[in-house]
Amino acid sequence: MGSIDSSFFDIGRLDALSSKDSPVHRIDPRLKVLTTLYFIAIAISFDKYDPAGPVPLLVYPMTLMIIGEIPFSYIAKKLLIASPFVLSVALFNPILDRCPMLNLGPISVSGGLVSFASIMTKYVLTVSAVLALIACTGLDSICSALARMGVPKAFTIQLLFLYRYIFVLGEEAARMTRARALRSFGGKGLGMSVYSSMIGHLLLRTVDRAQRIHLAMLCRGFDGEIRHGEPSKIRLSDLLFLAGWCALFTLLRLYDFPAWLGKGLGRLL
Amino acid sequence: MHMADALISPAVGGAMWAATAGLTVYSARKLKEEMDERKIPLMGVMGALIFAAQMINFTIPGTGSSGHLGGGLLLAILLGPPAAFLTMASILTIQALFFADGGLLALGCNIFNMGFFPCFIAFPFIYKKIASSGEGAKRILAAALAASIIGLQLGAFGVVIETVFSKISELPLGTFLLVMQPIHLAIGIVEGVVTASLIGFISSTRPEVLEAAAGPARGKPFSIKPVLIALILVAAFTGGVLSWFASSNPEGLEWSIARICGNKELKSPESGVHALLSRIQEKMAFLPDYDFRKEKPEGLAKSESAQGKENAWPSMRTGTSVSGLLGGAMSLVLAGLIGFGIKIFQGRKSGRRDG
């Protein structure tokens, strides 16, 4: 029950972060989305036995977070709790691939461990980039950006609607869950029959709500399109943002920066 | 069963994105044709309902564990396939963006696995076939069970295939299938029972909702065949092209980038820089046999791949990538320093603004 409340609080927090004003918040959302997609494609294209290679890419989400004033601890917490799927699949790599790959003094490290490290590096990079993107852009802007980039309107309208009503229905579901928990003793009444009549009632109310919403929208002149405020224009600084980051990602992909650093350091030692 | 970016390769991600984009455009067009404007708010609110319902757990009798609703099939029954697909896609997008549940590039895979299979396969070909041939709670239960089990099995199979094709995970096909399919059999049974009981509840309290909600979609004959063929072609083409980029050249992405950048003026100075840098690199070589991939001689690489995984890595490669690890740690520190620098710079700037 607590988890429902806290996860909605979580979305609300991301929303609050996105309404701040900073240089990265002001970048045109279309270019931010494109940059982030390119970033992810570059990050996951690294070889699976190269855990160090993608590390410098961390500069991108980190810069977004710092300039956008997004707290590190918040993103880090999300990274920790999200996606048990990655961990559970990645954990098989050290078990299945035991060929030694490198020696650290007396300890030899298997290829599986190396590829495990690589998966986790990529996980941290891709997830933090997405969270940073949403925290410094906000869903409304992302939807209007998607619509202007040619994504079907039906989908972007759907996204906006869903996002709007997640909060409403989420609160309702949280209330119902709390009421059910308060009325259940020794785990009774938490089963499927109560669940389905509970969700069934919620569903019926939802259908009615949809009708009311539709009427209200018609009263306000809805014609199948949601108009976003004045469309933002792409400025020179936005283009520089896109070009600069993409060039950096490409360079980091083409040249093995960590290897040089390591060698240079090794030489110094 | 949300797949994450870290577990897929760009080729698989790109191919599934292409397929999903095609499906989204198709669904949007279909929705426009049957334009029933009431559906717009209904889809949004239904998506939110599925979202909320996924967060309420219920105990599964006899096991002590708890389950929740997936929702694809329920949406298809209530909204019809195209609208249900778009709703599922929006749910998965929100989950990817806000909850880090699945990634942005993996979104194509996830929407396909959890949206396409229940909405476009399980509902029209299984649920409708069984449920429309008669009335009664038992028949609905049977239809929902069969449809959600098959939908989830297909989805789980999709996850396995996409993961194995990406070659990031070491899990072999057989083992992964043996893990995933039975788990999703159990999930499918639960999902089927819950869906059936929800449909039963609605049809006993407000049957008009079922008829009204799926009405227009139900009347029209629905043909998925041309879409399916187009989809397979698009996915195969994209995947083929991307993986050809990746395999024809060990640094396929670089090559494709060079291809995209295209012109020679750009290329030649780059190679000059490259040559210069590699000379510097050679001179700086402190741990000469560094590197996982680049300095492996061509012939060796070929014979290794021929020998298969067991012998893929020569047993002892002392010194390999100790420098790599060092470099990784260093770049982490460096990145941290850059961030710290920005922060200080920013603090000073805002301080100046305040003062």
C-alpha cells in the first residue's frame, strides 16, 4: 500500500523537477529527445567485453542533472530500485562464462564478470539519461515534441491523457487498497474475488468518468486535437546542444578514451 | 518482463522500434477511420486504470505469493485491438520514462511483446473465436484463459528471442526458454482468471459497457494479415541492415557513421588524426597487450569465433585491461571532476545573480 503512495509521489516529484527553469530545461525538447536517443544507441553499441569504454559517456546525464538541478540521490535511488530484470538476467553471465579474461595480481577475472560489469555500466548510463531527460523536460513538452516530429496524434494525445489520469486513478486505487487492507484480518479478503470486484467497480467508475470528461471536453470545443502552447522554435543554442553532444558521443565511441587514460596513468606510475 | 536497454543490441532495438512504429501508425489510422471520439478520453482513463490496477496486488490462493494484472487482453476486450494497442504503448512509455521500467530503445521490444501479442494476436484469434461462439461465464473464462496464456507465452518468447539475438546475455536459448515459459504460463493463468472475473463482473452489472466499448470495432471485419507481412518485412530489413553494419566490420557503427557523414573532406582529416593518435597510442603503450578487441589479429579473431565460446579467450592474458579498468576508473573520476567544476561554476554564477 505504501508503495502505491510513494510511487505516485515519485512521478509527482519528477514533474516538479521538470517545471524548474535552467539552461537545459530551456533547450528545445525535440533536440533533447534526439540527443538522448543517440546517446542510448551509442551507449549500448559498446562491446560487451568493454565495461570501461562507455564510462566517459556519464558526462551527459551528469551534466543534465547538475545544470538542471536534479538531485543525484533521487536518480541513484531510482537506479537501485528499478529493473530487477536486468540484474537477474545479467547475473547469469558470471555463472555461464567462466573463461578467465584478465588477471589482477592473484585474482583472475572471468569474461562473465567483465560482461556483467559492462551490462551494469550500460544500465546506469541509459536509465540515468532517460530519467534526466524527463526530469529536465516534462511529459507535456515531450509529447508536443513527439507530435511535431511526426508521431501519430492518437498516440501523443493518449500519452497526455494517461499521464493526467494516472494521478487521479492512482489516488483512488491507493484509497481502495488502504480500505481493503484496513478491513482484512489475517490476510483474509486480499484474494482474487475481492480484487476483481474492487477493480470492477473502479472500472465502472472509470467508464463513467470518461463519459463526463468527454462531455466536458466537447463543451470546451474539443475537436480531436490537443493544442500545446506556442510552439517553441529551435534556436542556435539548441542546435549547438545537439551537435556538441552528438559529436562528443561519436568521438567517445570512435576512440577508446579510457584506454589512453589508463595507459597514461600506468606510464606515470 | 520489461526488457532494458542494457540487454539489447542496437540492431535488435532498431528493428523492434521500426516494427512498433509501423504498428502505432497503423493503429492510429485505424482509430481515425472508426472515429468514435468518445474513445479518446476512454482510452486515456482506461490506461490509467490499468496502471492503477497493476499497483494493487492480490494474493494468489495456495501459493502465498501475490500477482497483479498485465492488462493487454482486458484493454483489447474493452476497447478493440487498435485502441488497446495504443493504450498499452502509452502505458509502457510512461513506465519507461518515469519508472525506469524498461528502456527507451527497448521500448520497441516491450511494446511489441506486451502490446502486439495480446491485442493483435491473442484477442482477435483466440478470445473472440472462443467467446463469440456462445454465452456464459465458463466460456468467457475459457476464452480469457486461452488468450492470455497464449499472449503471454508469445510475449515471453519474444523476450527470449530478442535477448538471445542481442548476444549481450550469456543465457543460451534453451535454458532461457525453460525459465521464461513456465513462469509466464503461471502468470498467464492468473491473468486469464482475473480478466475473466472482471469481464464477468461487468457483464453482470453493466453489460452495456462491454457492448458500447467494443461496439464499432467489433462490427468491422478485422484483417491483420497485410500488416503482419509488412511488419515482418520492415523488421527483417532493419535488423538485417543494422546487423550487417555491425558484423561486416567489427566497428560497424563507426563505419556506418562514416557512411552517414559521407563526404571525403570529413573523412581524410579524421583518418589523419586517427593515424596520429594511434602513433601516440603506440608510443604511450605501457601495457602493450591491452585491449579486448582492437589489437586482436584478424586471423586469430576468425579462428576464435570458429572455435566457439569455450576457447574464445586465450587462457591467460596477463595485463589485459588492467589498464582498461584503471582507465575506466579514471574517466569516472574525471567525469566527476567535470561535474564538480560545472557545479562550482554554476554556484558562482547564481551567487553573482543573487548578490
